[in-house]
Amino acid sequence: MDPDSGGKPPEGGVSAASRHEAKSSRRGKAKRRGKRRDAAANLRLGKAVEPASAPRPQNTKPDAPVRKRKRRRSKSSAAGAPQAVAAAAAGQPADAAVSSPQAAGTGSAPAGKSPRHRRKKNRGGRGLQGRPLAPAKAVPSVAKSPNGAGAVSVMPAREQRPRDPDASGPGARPERPQFVDDLYAALDLGTNNCRLLIAQPTRPGQFRVVDAFSRIVRLGEGLGTSRRLSQDAMDRAVEALRICAAKLANRPIRRKRLIATEACRSAENGEEFLARVTAETGLELEIINRETEARLAVSGCSSLVGREARSVVLFDIGGGSSEIAVIRIDDNRSSRLANHITHWTSLPVGVVTLSERHGGRDVTPDVFAAMVAEVEGMLAAFDCPPVRPEHRHGAEDFHLIGTSGTVTTLAGVHLDLPRYDRRKVDGLWLSDEEVTAMQAKLLSWDFAGRASNPCIGPDRADLVLAGCAILEAIRRRWPSPRMRVADRGLREGLLTDMMADDGVWRRVRSRHHGGHRHSDWSDEAGARR
């Protein structure tokens, strides 16, 4: 009978509902379409689904080619979909994957839906050609069964992924090295600060900070006049060192180095103070000389020296002394930048000693000029050939690197930070004009104004201008269009040297051998916090 006559439906299973009836109930059939899509998804996953309607007998008339194609599409989305996919992979026709007409009947459309309406519905869960579009994670992968050439087995795709080759094979991915117990510790007891750093080596030339501690103790307070460490200053330092000792005791430290610098080096009772530290905290500190201090500063900041640089003047403005190193780099760059130091000096002046001699609270332009002149006189005795412009190959061949609280404070004020942030300061480039502007701004503030700045604070408000005076003398001796700020120093240099001596980064390079590109630690030399 004609499908449009309203009589009983034909044998092909196509809906016998009229077009008017299908259009009037389109909204009501949306829910059924939702169920239809869920059923198709479950069928693709191999789950049994109850048929939405009774299966219709198959149409065997040759005068309905369109309905035959639609009937085959419904089969592919029904329970026979996995078999159809498997058959397609095996080179068999799609009809061979369905074992019986009853299996395909579960995917037939319910009564009352027109062919056009069913075509729109199927496009929501199928492709334009009637093939099911299963999600990527739900698509089964087909593999040939070893039992027969024509048989196939369907299993989840993740089970069919090839396993990684053996770790010892030639094409194996090298195992990432783990340094579970390789913790290194570095402690720096300076004239103004007590700092501790515990780190773990990672990539070549780098390490990850595990724990850190820093406190202003002003160990060298009054040292310039009495030549001795005061009792209050030693008490403050011992209290900070107790905290450091507790941190070291709670970690499996592989190797550590604890140093003391200018305050203990120049004080008459410096050795007595270190004996007290050992008795009360258990820490044994060593007093290093000025040359070692300069080399450690270079090692700690070497990662900030670019590959294009040929000459660098690195300075560390401390509390009781200031170390300056002149570095000249040729084409044969060593893995340790400290090997390229050609000249170095240690000025017996720092922010604490200079501010005590000239006053740090109320600094006028005349007082500032007097501090600069004193440092310039010390630099005049430093026998070092200047870096002239004719010796440079380009504008980026020479620059300054400053590592101290003075230059980091200038960078924080320049960035107008609401609170000091090392991540924004370390490695920052400042032009010569920007440094001059920042020094003029600090000089225009009174003590209260400097103390209220979040990057200075009351602990450094009476020291920052003395540091600016030392910086100004260095800039006049070695003029440079730019300066790089380093929030790092002796601790990072200690860690870098210890890790390099133990060869931890050579072990990393050997494990990464085999075509995997990595950065040589000479290119990334220095510490990363």
C-alpha cells in the first residue's frame, strides 16, 4: 500500500505517519530524539538497549532504493555497529557484520516519523554519510585475531596502544633523574644579613629551592669604631643561626658549606664569636677571604651573563665590604664563569660602615656627594684597565651586574611594587637613565618616606643611600648604558660550586644522551631560585 495513504505501513519499516502529523508533533518528539541518541551511544559501547518500538519486517521490494539505504544506516547505529566497524576493518561488506535482521531492528525508527525527520535526527549522532561518530575515547580499535585471517577482535583503544620500549633499548626515552637525597645547603653570615638556602639539583646548571631563610641581624653594627662585634649583635646572630641549625637538622643534607664574611673577618673577636656559635648551635662556620667571596658572587650570578657579552663588571655591595670583579669572555667560554675573572678587588666599605661614618638617616646632597667621593678614592687605587668603547664589538658586549640589597631596592622602587617580589626583580634590566632617576628619587625622600616604601622598609631606610653612593662611584668608574639586577649572591655561588664539584649535572647529561637535546650547564650556568 502507498505510504501516504494512511493505511498500514509498508514492510520496509518506514513510518506511515502523514507529513502534517509529523510537523505538528515535532516538539513532542524532541524528547524521543534525546532517548534515541542515548540509545545509539550505548549501542556503540556494546550495551544492550531495549527497542523503542517493535521491529518492522524488512522491505524486500526493489522499487525503494532510498529506503534500503536508510535501513542500512539504521543498522550501523544499532547493535550491529561494532560488528560493522570490525567488518570494515577486515575488508568485508557492512551487511556481513549483522547476523540477523532482528539485531538491526532495534535501531529502526518508531512509528509516526517521516524519512526527512529521521534523517535530521540521525545527523545529530552520525555523519553526513550515515556512519556513526562515536567519541574519541569510545571508538573501539580493531585488531586482527591470531586465530584466523578473517576474524577480528574488538577491544578498547587504550589496550591496543603499543607499550613503551624497554628502558635499556636504543630508542628508549631516558629516565628522568631523581635526586631524592641530594640536598645541598649554603649559609652566608654577612655584616648585615644571615641567609640560608637548601636546594636540590634539577636540570644542568639549575636547582630547586627546598627551604630558605633570611634575617637582618646587623652583626657589624659598631664594628667601624670599636673593631669588635657587640654583644647585642652577636646575640641577634646566634638566634638566627639557631633557626638555621633546626632547618638543617630536619633535612637529609648531602653536602653543606657555611661561611662568614667581612664582619667576622675584620673583627678582633671574630674567632671567639664563631666558637660560641659552634657551642650553642652546632654549626661550624668558616671565614672566607675576599678573593673567594668575589669568585662566589660571580658563580652565583653567572646565569645572568648573556652569550653576547664579552666584558662584564660584577659588583656585590655588602654590609662591610664591596666586591668587584672584571670579567672578560673570549670565544672559548668556560663552564665556570669565575675562570674568566681578569681583575678583582674588595673595597673595605659597605652600606653599614659607610652609613655609620656619614650618617644614614638624614642624607643631604652634600653628604651623598661626600660618600661618593670616599668610594671613588678607594676605586682609584684599583689597578684595572677600563673597558673603553673601542674595545667593544657592539652595544650589548659590555654591561654591569649588581647583586646586593641596594640594586634590588632600586629595581623594586622603579617597578613601583606594592611589596617586594623577587620574581619580577631578579634579572631585570635598568638603563643608565633609570638608575639615575631612582637614585634622585630616593635622595629626595626623608627617612620616614624611605621607611614607608614597601621595597625598603625601616630596616634598610638608613642604609639604602649609602649603597646608592657606592653604586654611583662604580658607575662613574665603568660607564655602561645598562645594568642588570641580580637577586642572588654568595649562597647561590656556594650551591653551584658544590653541585658542579660533585658532578650531579654530568650525571644528568649522561642520562639525557641519545639525541635528546638539552641545555649545557655552561649555557645555563648559575643558580635558579
